[in-house]
Amino acid sequence: MSSEAKVKVYTGTMSVATNRFQNAKSKNLELGYIATEQNYEEGSRGGAIFIIGLFLLPVFGIGLFVWIYALLVKPEGRLIVTYEKIKSSDIDTKECPKCAEIIKLKAKICRFCDYKF
């Protein structure tokens, strides 16, 4: 990862996290960042909730409610997105489809092969 990269985390179900990412996408483009990598991780609960339920079971059956809650309520996942800074040279140039040379974006004719855009 280069020094011009940043990582942002969007939480929620996959659809909620994706919507949050899409809403932030244009703002990040304005700031000069483009998403290069995305990874969604499902929410997971540790075994601690079941151990807590086990200890609370003798106390008025509260542990049973803790176990039911742990089974019914799914923890939020997270969408991890890596952004990289757009280089100004990537914005101001394009590749000629005929000779594959890099030319200026506003060019109408390739200076290497005379291809007309």
C-alpha cells in the first residue's frame, strides 16, 4: 500500500454497507481518491456470549434469553475499501488504441502513428 492510500470501513449488512460506500464514492472522487479494493466480512460473534449465558442461566433464566438473543440477532458485517490517490498523469493522458503510446487527453491525432480520434 502506498503512502497515497487510505482505508475506510463501512458497517452494516452487505446492502447497507454497499449503499454507504456508493454514497461516499463521489465525495472521494472529488478528493482525488478511487476505490481499488473491496472486501466484505460477515459479522461474527465470539464464544463469550454463550459463556456469559451459561453463567447467567441460574440467575432467573437470564442466560436463556442471552442465548436466544445471540441466535436471533446477527452482528453487523463490515465492508473494507482501500482508496488510492489518483495521479494527475492518469487524468491528463490517454492511450492510443492503435500503437498503445501514451498521449495527451485533448489530442485529436496520435503523434506516433497518426491515428485520428
